[in-house]
Amino acid sequence: MKQVFVKDLKKEMDVIDFFMVKSIAVKTGSTGKPYLDVILGDKTGEINGKKWDVGTSDHLLKEKDMVKIIAHVTEFNSQLQLKIQRIRKAVPESNPEDILDMGDFVKAAPEDPEEMYDYIYGVCESMDDQDYKALCMKVLNENRDKLMYYPAASKNHHAELGGLLYHTKRMLMNGERVCEVYTGLNRDLVSTGVILHDIQKIFEIDADTDGMASGYSFEGQMLGHIVMGVKYVDKLALELGIPSEKRIMLEHMVLSHHYEPEFGSPKKPLFPEAEVLHYLDILDARMYDMEEALKVTEPGGFSDRIWTLDNRRIYKQER
Amino acid sequence: MKQVFVKDLKKEMDVIDFFMVKSIAVKTGSTGKPYLDVILGDKTGEINGKKWDVGTSDHLLKEKDMVKIIAHVTEFNSQLQLKIQRIRKAVPESNPEDILDMGDFVKAAPEDPEEMYDYIYGVCESMDDQDYKALCMKVLNENRDKLMYYPAASKNHHAELGGLLYHTKRMLMNGERVCEVYTGLNRDLVSTGVILHDIQKIFEIDADTDGMASGYSFEGQMLGHIVMGVKYVDKLALELGIPSEKRIMLEHMVLSHHYEPEFGSPKKPLFPEAEVLHYLDILDARMYDMEEALKVTEPGGFSDRIWTLDNRRIYKQER
Amino acid sequence: MKQVFVKDLKKEMDVIDFFMVKSIAVKTGSTGKPYLDVILGDKTGEINGKKWDVGTSDHLLKEKDMVKIIAHVTEFNSQLQLKIQRIRKAVPESNPEDILDMGDFVKAAPEDPEEMYDYIYGVCESMDDQDYKALCMKVLNENRDKLMYYPAASKNHHAELGGLLYHTKRMLMNGERVCEVYTGLNRDLVSTGVILHDIQKIFEIDADTDGMASGYSFEGQMLGHIVMGVKYVDKLALELGIPSEKRIMLEHMVLSHHYEPEFGSPKKPLFPEAEVLHYLDILDARMYDMEEALKVTEPGGFSDRIWTLDNRRIYKQER
Amino acid sequence: MKQVFVKDLKKEMDVIDFFMVKSIAVKTGSTGKPYLDVILGDKTGEINGKKWDVGTSDHLLKEKDMVKIIAHVTEFNSQLQLKIQRIRKAVPESNPEDILDMGDFVKAAPEDPEEMYDYIYGVCESMDDQDYKALCMKVLNENRDKLMYYPAASKNHHAELGGLLYHTKRMLMNGERVCEVYTGLNRDLVSTGVILHDIQKIFEIDADTDGMASGYSFEGQMLGHIVMGVKYVDKLALELGIPSEKRIMLEHMVLSHHYEPEFGSPKKPLFPEAEVLHYLDILDARMYDMEEALKVTEPGGFSDRIWTLDNRRIYKQER
Amino acid sequence: MKQVFVKDLKKEMDVIDFFMVKSIAVKTGSTGKPYLDVILGDKTGEINGKKWDVGTSDHLLKEKDMVKIIAHVTEFNSQLQLKIQRIRKAVPESNPEDILDMGDFVKAAPEDPEEMYDYIYGVCESMDDQDYKALCMKVLNENRDKLMYYPAASKNHHAELGGLLYHTKRMLMNGERVCEVYTGLNRDLVSTGVILHDIQKIFEIDADTDGMASGYSFEGQMLGHIVMGVKYVDKLALELGIPSEKRIMLEHMVLSHHYEPEFGSPKKPLFPEAEVLHYLDILDARMYDMEEALKVTEPGGFSDRIWTLDNRRIYKQER
Amino acid sequence: MKQVFVKDLKKEMDVIDFFMVKSIAVKTGSTGKPYLDVILGDKTGEINGKKWDVGTSDHLLKEKDMVKIIAHVTEFNSQLQLKIQRIRKAVPESNPEDILDMGDFVKAAPEDPEEMYDYIYGVCESMDDQDYKALCMKVLNENRDKLMYYPAASKNHHAELGGLLYHTKRMLMNGERVCEVYTGLNRDLVSTGVILHDIQKIFEIDADTDGMASGYSFEGQMLGHIVMGVKYVDKLALELGIPSEKRIMLEHMVLSHHYEPEFGSPKKPLFPEAEVLHYLDILDARMYDMEEALKVTEPGGFSDRIWTLDNRRIYKQER
């Protein structure tokens, strides 16, 4: 069972514990001697390690292997680094202590995917508008498997297992509340926009079942999830016989939700529900990034510069 | 009592009713003959009128007078225009039918100022943080008179009687709901930011008790309500002995709430509550502008281009 | 038969000839008297006219009527204007001289639509790639009727009868030549991109059979011809069983042909044929606008400022 | 006594001399052996040094210590580097040769702080306007201690001991001359603006008495020296009973002196003295940066790219 | 002799005085009657006038005629306007009172062209550097005639008789003072840059001997005064045998003096004297525009929006 | 004779072959031992090499030497690297196998310089316009030597031996074809613009006879090839007595060919031939960069990010 996490490592600590191999290579040092260069991780972060004495079995290790190490924490260029004495692959079949909880090794949204999915499904079931309801149900049903693990990004906000569900759920929660204040809004239209807006990320991004993205699909690079989303809504809406005004309004919501052309939206929102969708989206992304930044910041201090927040350094109140 | 409103005027109608004089001048026509050129209004809008035969008493009329007219609605350059036969000042003292409800003549927020003020006051009273509470109470108490009628802008969104209260109240309502979704947020800090963010508009803008702005104050032009607001919070916080961390955070919220330098904020939000404040502000402004645009748009059609919405034409669903 | 054209009118000329009514209204002058305000046009341009004495039959005239006028050319605000004495609707049924050649009244591309269509069709027939060929043939066949008259814009370049065909044809001609110089290019792919790139303008723009646009369709405003074009290619390619690589590349060509996000392309061209498509498009638009500007410019002089050319004034060589 | 300066070091020289420790750390080499990694400096620059054999006493050295070294100058990645044989802390108490002139080790403005301060003070004393005079005197008196050493920046122009005084003095000198040419300017107002414009840098930046900045204060990060300056002028002006027109104009000068929103000024200068202040400021910064760049450039050659000068390479005339 | 100036006209005044015709036309009123539409001016400004009863001799008046009028000042669209009863051409040959001082009618720099020229000439004579001296002398000598009257712009700053000399002189004065503060600058190089920087405006702009620009020359439109200036310096420097380093530095100063590419400078200043030249230029332009704006502004008030000052409204201190 | 090229090297290969030294230095390793650090290249690319054991003769090697090496290919930081056992200078005088074809070592345009020159010369000879013809002949004749090897850039597109000729030739070929489609264009004017547009690159860039640029000339840095080109055309045109309209149009074509101020053109093209010149230029650059990128990309894959193509990754069709 795992006991020490990356975020808790301190200089000069000795470590004997399990990690996941994120990348690994045998390299040649400046004196011509080979060494093992590895990045190890768990759900809290990643750390670089070096093993100066490469053994035969070390050559067999590969990405995503679970390994046990004996190491010492040093510092190099003001970054922590592991000086590894021993490293071996975990063998859960024969070694009881090697039976690991994968949840310790994979960054994941803080809520259970099943429950998030059910919450979203519940919102659909409660819709009054039968067109929007049918469309959302179909989308949720036919993409259920991938939604269970897909991240909402390859890096940046919600790049984690179940990230897309988490992003969608919090936007839905906030969307329902906005409709209580701005009572002229069509609640079902807002919710449908939320459910559809990023759905094609599951075909734009290539990700494995741990929610880790490895890159972009061919269509993702050539068209992007926004235009793919418009095509997808078009196809489903025609199949379901949804009236053209509603169909085009939904396609417009997907198309305009990034708001600015330079962020991928060739049209700006042209009705209130489309406008609201954009602000639900951006507010959720910003809250996520700030929460993440403040998790590792001391009270009364500033975080590192956060690239996705225009390089701002976020402040954590001392109280 | 007023019966016909500007928004209901149609070409070729005859009108006998009361209006407020928005501007008035005797001008010389292209043939050298004088005529009366007047803009008349009520709570629903404004219209230009011409009287081709200027009488002696016409010279005495002035801005903000209540007048009764006999006129015919014509069209000039595809705009409606009144051809006025007679115009006289209302004399409520001697003429019972001239006793008017001022509410018919002044564009106002859709809720009662007293009630909006009480709602906001109630939010303050319920605050747990005694520093924020004391500060907000002081702000509300010492600016109560002006808040009862001040608009939130000289033109654009919330340029109406009670507009600043209305803007503040809806942001508070939405702010409380956002804190239900993003539970790490400090609700009292968000509410305090909302109450303070535009408070100095009452000294930046020159407005009369009908909520109509006539321009900007000297300090308003030289410094603007954002920097004036920072100074105001500084002064109050020092008087009330508020700890410096809280004081500076509140000043930062006021300073950063327009988000982008080119809109007047030299700093971007550096903590989540400041970030949220910006989005509450902009969302309320956008919802207001879209609601206004759609009020005068036919279902299934697009509004005129709205300057404050980047010249977008807003669509009204046909349903 | 028409004898005098708008571009030939000079101050103080007397005019007795036929024009098309572009817009018409009875207005009230500053002295309260009604007058007829009309814009008249032919294939060479438009001019404003006033008739100070409105007759009964004048009220019956409407947009797109052909009229005969007796008028004098005056100048107002340094623009020519017609002072109309008489105006009457043309009655070709009963009046031989009123039998008009519509070609004199409608701005049209300089080549015959049938011939341009055949040229484009011929390019398709000569394609080696059966997928591209099938797709282009289908597009041409199913849109033949509209292509015969559609403009390529509601205003700006190629806003004329047959403008879309003319734009497409000249791009095809130039595209074939570019492939002679840059021999690595796939000629059929370039040609297919040219034929598809603006095809959805026939559904984005509302135009009549004279090639005059009256506005944009609902889907045109909400999505735009670029995204509509991607959806259209997607639908056709799936019907025709075109391999997905080719399908996505063609969709990408349509999506990226405006090059910059602020001009509507969320993706920049990612392969040489897509890059070439953009330059064929922009060069043809620029050549068209410059040719139009120079038509009405004296040798050795500069044109007026041309809005579509960044307000440049174009020079015509004296030679 | 120090004899060799950083700017004079050449490859393959042997060095026995004193330097100040700018940063120091014991690091682990690629073979696992510890070594000492140090940055040494004096008033002319900084250089990296390595000591491959770490002694016990080496662990006791820390930032800002004065040390004596025996070393050889080598080159690494086309940068000079010291290969240190011996290093020891200076002990002026017991070792006469270790008594050092701190001026050799700290980058400082080229004039004496006392004299610069007196010059500025003299300008204040000669003011005719009693309001501006009282304000400036108070500012100079209550900030005298910090002004004696504060830099004008944490890096970039005038980041040196006494830099803020030097920047202020040269701007004052130039300001007086500009008023000779543009005779309508109010000389006292210009001078007051110069003295106030950057004064809050002494609270925005954290610096030690050697004029070296270590970062920004909490208020500095949240509000910045411009807004802090406005608040400071406001407070002082109210204390001194300065008329509101003058007070607001001075606050506006501080607020607008960076000219562009993206550089921190939400308002542009609205009167000539505010306009002049901006140009005095930027010209002094540019002259400083160019002078610094040319100090280390050969005649007839170009400097390195200077980041604060938009990455320009500055040319030094050969003559 | 002229007694009343345009800037002193007030509503309802009666005027009998001389003005210069700036433009004139016989137009047709909305009732079909001809009237005379004229713009009259003097050195303080311009005003529109109408004469409703056109006489035969009125047709003979033309631009730049000096006329005497009898008129009444009215207001139209909140602008003053002259209602002209009589207008006649001045006949100085036969009418003693018609002998006018042209200086009353032409906007001119506030100093005598001869004296400004001599000042500039004196600066050249005092140069130590014989190359720069020879070059400047040649430039002044061969362009003396045009310099006596040329404006520095067709509109905007220094668009007045002698404007180019005035702009050059004040920049020279300020340049000499800047060299007193920044003592490393080469004074002769700065002065030479000032004298050359705008010299080709006399070939870029078409202007008459009253300093009024009528447009741009062919070469001015195609190349602009900056590039024309580079060519001119090149030609002269080769003729005079000036060393290439100096020649290229001077060409660079001319090329870079607008600083930003979008204002016409493809290169930014690459040495201190070129940098200074830019700031001398822009400061003089800004001071000129602000002085002009404040001339017609009441103390304690704001000017109209000034286009050349980014639409700022400039404040005039009340004192 | 060379057998293995840089682009063909693979990890763990042994190499015995000739390369050109691109840069060389003896450096000190982290353990204090010297080693040889060298960049070796041929016409297909460059690779870094290390020799850990520095011999006496190694010190004599210098840039541009031809060397023979015995080495092993390793990988460092995911880049290939040579571990060199032996290195010696080629001695063609005494060693037959050391007689090398320089074409194997220098990146060059794919066509013979003589043939490209002759093609361009032929275009000139065929011109009808005697002015353009004379000008182009003179330019070609007097710059023939440099044109034989000059690159068109110091890096980026056409940075190769004969690159300027290749760029010019392909633009001429495409220009002639564009004139077939847009028949109003003056073919001789287009061709002359192409020949002149970049000609001063041979004085802006410092390059050796292998077409390798080492930097920029003094005039190149101060003025740039565009402004230098304008001066050059001016000088030649005056010598040849070319009419001023033609001269200024050609200077304008050179000046405007980068189109945007931020890319060095202070004027945008003002006639069709100048407009076409820009598009010929940019299309040729883009085609070159894409062709280069795709040479080293697998079918069905994306290239690395290409800096000159806005960091796009270019796709190579699988087919």
C-alpha cells in the first residue's frame, strides 16, 4: 500500500514506496556512462529520478509500469530529484504488498464518475422540452463509456480522470442557479448547451482509461472539438427530427461558446442562453485552475505563475 | 393622466397627451423661418418633435418641463417624428388632469428602490465577518440618499433610476448562488466586493434625482470610479480599523473588477473572490443589455445592432 | 431602349430614360409638404432622385419596378441628384419602347453563366481522382440552378449576378497554373477546394435571381457559410463513401480558407493545397476590387478610398 | 583592497581577489559528488563559480558575505566561469587587507545620494506655489531615509543604489529646461509631478540598504506603485489642506504617467504638465538603458539585445 | 481694416467686416430655390454662411477672394452660422478701406519666418562637426524659399504658414537642452537629425504660399516623406563626400523618427540620438495640439475631443 | 567520397565518413577535464559531436574545415549525438579519397545557378517595355557574381546557396501565369517588380560563397533591404533616364512588397501589379517552407512545429 505521496517529498528524505512510471530512458552521462532517467508519479504530482548504476532488469521497465523504489531525495537546479538505489516492477500476482489501489496513482476528479453521470442524467430527465431532453439523453447514452473517464483537456483545467463529467456537472449546477436570478432564461436550453458544448472532446483528444491524454486525433487537429460538435449536433438533431430553429440555436451555442475568434469561435453568442453558456464555461475553468493553484500555496503567500491564468500568481488569504 | 407611451406611437396617429421635455431649442429653418425643435420622452423612450409656428409662450419652455401636446405622428428619415400643433406646460396646481405620476416619465429599474436597498442591507446584516459587515453597513448608511435614485451608468447598461441598486442586487443574488457551487469561496468577501465595486459611480457621474446622468464630475474624469473606489475603501477601512490584509484585498477587488487594462483595471484579479466579482459584473451587464434589446424585438427576428454588445444583433426565439 | 447610364450622368444634364427603382418612399419635407424620395439604378450604379410634387400614381411605385423619368441633374452635398419632373412605370405589354433588356439594369459578371458553369464542369470531368470528381459533380449538379445567378457576396467583391461562378472560375484557372510551378501540389485537391470553398454562400445569403442580395438567412447568421460548408461536405462525403482522410482534409480546406480567426477560420491551413486555396481566394478578391476601382478612375489619378481594400486609394497608371 | 573587477575578467586569467556572494548552494554533480555552486559579484557585474572539492567551512558561507578567492577563469557554454581553488570569508576585524570599500561591491548611481537629495530639495525650496512646495517638502522629509538608497526598479532601468533619486533628479533637470521652451507650462506643477510620480516604489518594492530589490510587497503586488501613489497624494493633500483642483490634478499626474492602460495607467494625461511628465519619465529610462548598453559595447559595434528596449541592439558610433 | 474675428463671433451679433472665402458654391435648397453656401475664414478660424437671395455678381466669387459682408449670426445644429444680407469682393485698388493686412486672414506660426530661419541657420553655423554642418547648410540654402511658408502637415499639428520652421525651431531649442542633461549625446548629430527629419514634407505635401495644403504629391502618396527623406540625405551625403557611417546614421534617424512601424518607421531608433529625435518630435507635436486646444477652452473646463490626441478632452486649470 | 549523410544517421550506428566543421571548441567538462565540442554538417543537416580525449592536432581544427571522423551515434536529451573516437582534417592534395564534391556539404537550391540566371535573363530580354528591360538587364549584369551564390535569407525560407535566384525564378514563373488569368496586368511591370524586390538582400546580408549567411551588414541593420532597394532603384532609374512615373511605381513596389508595416512596408500596394508582387512573394515563401517541412515528415503524420509558419505542424497526406 502506498504511504508517501509526491507532494509530501522533502529534501534529504529517504523513500521506500510505490510510484507509476510516467516516462523512462537509459541515457549516456557526460562521462560516457549510462544511467537510468525516469519520471515517477502518483495522483499528487510527478518527480524526476536518476539511477546511476543501470541493471539488466532496468531495461525492461516501461511507461505506466507500477514500481517500488528505494531512493534519497536530493535537489538539483532548485527542483527535488530522486537518487534511486533500487527500482523493481510491482508483481501483485505473487506479492501481497504489491496489490495497489490505482486511485492513488491517477489524478482524478474529486467526485465519483457514476454519481456525476447520474446527476447530469437526472437534469435531462427533468427537462420539460421534449426535443432537448431526447437529444441530451441520446448524447449521454451513446457516450457513457468514454464519459466515465475522459478528461476535459489534454493539459490545463480538468485534465484528469472524469474531468469532463466534473466540468459539465459544476456548470449545470451553476447554470440552474443563474436561471433563478435571470428568470427570462430558458433553463432547458442552458442545460442542453452545457451538456453538448465540449462533448466532442472525447473524439478530439486521444486519452486512455486513466484519463491521461496522449495527444489529438487527426480530425481533432484538422477541425477541433467546436466544429466537430456542430456537425455532431446537426447529425443527431436531424435523426431525432428536432425543429430547425432549435437545431441551429444549439449548433450556434456550441460554435460560439469560446466567445472570441482567436479562441476558436467564429461567431459570438447571439442570444442570452448562448451568452450564459460562455460565462458558465469560463468561470468553471478559472475556479478549477485557482483551486488547483491554491492547494499547493501557503496561506499569506502567492502561487507560482499559472500559465492558464495569464501567468498570474494567485494569492491565498492568511485569515 | 398619461395614456399613450412613446414605444406605442405609430405613423399617422394623432396624439393628445403629456410628455417630459428632454431638450428644447428654437431654430432657424432653411428658409429663414424659426421653428421649435424639441425632444419629448417618457419612461419608454424618446421622440423628436417640430412645431413650425412658434408662439410667444413656447420660448418659456425648458428641459424637464412636463408638457401637454396635440400632434400628428409622421416619419422622417425612417424615424418617427411628431408634427406638433399645440404645446403647453402642465399646471398641476390649477388643472386636475395635469396631476401626473412621475413614474410614467422616468425610465426606472423594475423593482422598488426601498426594497432593493433593504435586500442589500439584509445581506450585510447576515454577514459573519464583522469587518466586512461594518464596512458595508457604513457604505450603505452614508450613501443611502443617492443610492435611492442613482443610475449605474450615464448611458449603456443600467442607465436608469435605481439602476445602481438593481445592478448590485442581482449581482448579490447571483454571487450567493455561485458560492453554493464553488464552496471554497468566502461568501462575505464576494458580497462585500459586489457592494463596493461601483459605489463611487455616485461621485463619478453627475445625475439628478430622476436617475438621469448629465455628465461626469471633475474627479470622475481625472481619476474614474475605480481609482476613486480604491481611495474610498482605503479611507473607510482605516477609520474602522480593518486589518490591512482584508483592506488591501478589498481595494484590489475594486481595482481589478474590469479585468483588462484597456477597460480600466491596471491589475487582473489575484484571488478567486476577485475573479468571481468580475464575472458577476459582466454577466449582469450582458443580461441587462440583452433583455433590453429583446423587449423591442419580434419573436423569430433579430434586434438592431447593440453597441454595448460589440454591435451584435440579438435573436429572439420564435418558440 | 436604355441610352444613358448612371455612370455617364453629368451636372446640369437633362435625362429622359429608363431606370430600375432600388428604393422608394414618400417623405415629409421640412416645411411639412410631402415629396417622393427614390433611388434609381442600372448596371453601372445608383443615384438619388427627388420629386417635389407627388402625384397619386407615384404612391403605387415600388422596389424593382422599371420606370421612365424626365429629370434634371443637380448637385447636393457634392453628390449628383436627379430633380424629377415626371416618373411612370414601364408597361412593356402595351408600349413597344418600354421593352427593356434586363441586362442593362442588373450588375453582372462579364462572362456568360452557362459558359462559366461548363468550364468548371469540364475541370471536374478531367479529374483523375474519382472521389474528388464524384463529390464535385454532385455539388455542381445539385446546385446548378442557384449557381446560375448567385453573387459571391451581399456587398463587396463579386456582389453581382453570376459572381460566385466568376469567382470560382478565375480561381480554378489560376489554381491550375500554380500547380504547374509548384509541381508537388495535388491539382485535383486544389480544384476541389476551390469548388467547395464558398458553395454554402448560396444558403448563407438571401439573393434573388438578379443576383441581388437582400440579407442573410437564419442559419447564415447563426453559423456562417464556412461552418455550413464543413457540414455540407461532411454529409456529401459520407453519402458518397469518400475515405475519411480525404473527407477531413476537404472539410479542413473549407474551414481554413479565410486563414485568420478574426475572418472566420478557427484553423489555419495545415497542408500546401489548403494554403494555396487561401491565396487563390484572396488574390481573386483583390484583383476584382482593384479592377472595379480602376474602371471609374482617370489615368494618372487615384480612385476614391476603397473600404474593402483597407481604405486604400488605387492608382491608375498614365502610361 | 579590491583590484580586479568582474567586467575585466578574461579567459585563462588567474584571480586572487574579493567578491560579494550573490547566491550560494552545495549541489550534487552528475556523478553524485557534491560541489559548491556560487555566484560572485561586484559593482560591475556577476560571474558564476564552481568549487569541485567542498570543504567544511564552505557550508557556512551565505548570501551577501564578502569572500576572498583563488580561482582560474574558464569558459562554459561561451560564458566565463570561475574554477575556484580556495574561498574564504573576509574577516576585517582581524585581517587588515580584508577591510573593504563597500562601494566596490554594490552597483550604484553615479552621483552621491546626499547631493542628489539636496538638489531635489533645492528645487522644492525655490517653488513659488506654496501648496506644491509644502507637499513636496513633506514627501522628501518623511521618506528621506529610504530615498538615500532605494532603486527605481527591481530590475531594468535604475535598479541600483540611489537609482530612484538619480531618476528623479535627471527628470527634474530636464523638466526645468522643457519649461524654458514651452513657456506656457507651470514649472512648479511639472516638478511636483516628477517628485511624486514614483515615490511609492519605496513601498511597492522590497529592497535592502544596498539598493538591491528582493521582490514586491503585498500591497505592491495587489495595487502597484501608481495606485498607491494616488492614495498617498490624496492623504497628504487632505492633511495639508491643498485645494481639491490641485489635489486631483496631482493624483491624475501620478495615475497617468505610464500613459497606456497596458502599462498601468487607466487614464491618459489630460493637461500639458501631465503629458510632459510622461515624456520626461520615458526619455530618462531610455537614456539610462542605452547608456548602460553602450558602456559594454565596442565602438563601431552593436550591443546585445536589450530586453527593456524591445530587444533592440544598440549601436555605438565609431567616430 | 479687419475688426471682428471668427473666434469672437457670438449668436445674434450683427457683422460688417472682411473675410477670406475658403469655399463657395451655389446650391439648390429643398424647395428648389438657389442659395449661396460659403465658408468664410480668417486667421482665427472658419464659419459657414448662407445667402438666400443669390445675386448675379455672387456667381463670380471664388476661393481665396477677400470679401466684405453684412450678416447676422444665427445658430444651426448648435453651430454658429452667418445669415448674409450682402457680400462683395474687396477692391483695394479703388477702395482705401479694402486694403487689408493678409496676416489677419491666414493662420500662421507665432514667430517671423525670417527670424526662425535665422535661428536654425545659426545653430548650423555653430556646429563643430564639418560634415553635419555642410549638410545642414546645403539643406537650408537650397530649400529656403519653400521653408519660408511651408506648413508641417496638411492638417493636424503645425498645419499653418511657417509651421515647418516653427516645429523645427522648437525641437532644436529643446534638443540643445536635452544635451545639457544627457551629456553623452552628440549635440551636432541631434541638431542635424532635427533639421532633416521632416524636410521632405515640402515635396510630400502640395501647399500654396499661404501655408495651406491642398493634398499630397504623387511621390508623397507612393513613398511618403520618410522614405523620400532617406533618399534625399543619401543623395546629398554622396555629393558632399560625407563618410558612410555618418550618412547611414542620418538616414536611419530620418527612417526611425516615427518609432513604430504602423506610423511609418520600419526601424526603431538604434542609438541614443535617434531615440532623442523621436521624443523631441512627438513632444513638440503634443504641446502644439494642447496649446491650440486650450486657447479656446474656458479655465476650469475641458476642451472638445481632440482627434490628434486620441480623442482626449484637455483640461484648462482654473487657478 | 562521402557516403553517409546526416539525415540518414540512426542511433547506435558506427560512422566513418567526411563532414564539414560548422563550429568547434575545446570545453571543460563538469569534472574539469577538457573535451572537444563540435558541430558537423553536410547538405542534409547538422549534428553535434563530442570527443572526450582531446589530442594536440584537434586544437588546429577550425570552422569550414573538411574532416574525416570515426564515431558512434548515441542519443542525448532525445537528440542524436556523435561520440567521436578519431577526427582528422581532409588532405585532398595527398590523399585521393579526401578529394570531395563540395556539393555534398553545402545546402543548395535544387537547380543550377547558371540555368536559373539564364531563365531570368531570358524574361528580361523578352520584355516589350524598353525602360523596364534596361533596368532589369543592368541589375542582373552588375550583380551577377553575387547572385550566383546568394541565399534569400540568413535563416528561414531560401537560406541556401542560390536561394535568391531560386526564389526569383519561381516567382517569375508564377507571375507570368497570373498575368494570363488577370489579363489587365502589365506583365513587364510584374516581372520587373519580382526581379527588383529582394535584390538588396545581397548587401543587407553578409554571406560567403557557399550561400551561408554570417549576419547583417551595418547598412542592413540600420535601413534594411527594402529601403536600400528603394534607394538603389532610384539611383539606377535616374542614371538610365527612366520616366518618373515608372521610377516611382517601381520604388513603391519594392517599398510595399511586405504589405504590412510591422513586416517592414510603410505603404500598402497602391496598384494591381504591386498587389500581385506581394502575393507572389508570400506564396513562394510558404510553398518553400512547407516543401522543406514535408521532406522529413512521414506520410499520414504531422511535421514538427515550423516557426516561420506560425508554429503550425504541417500534415503529409497518406494517400
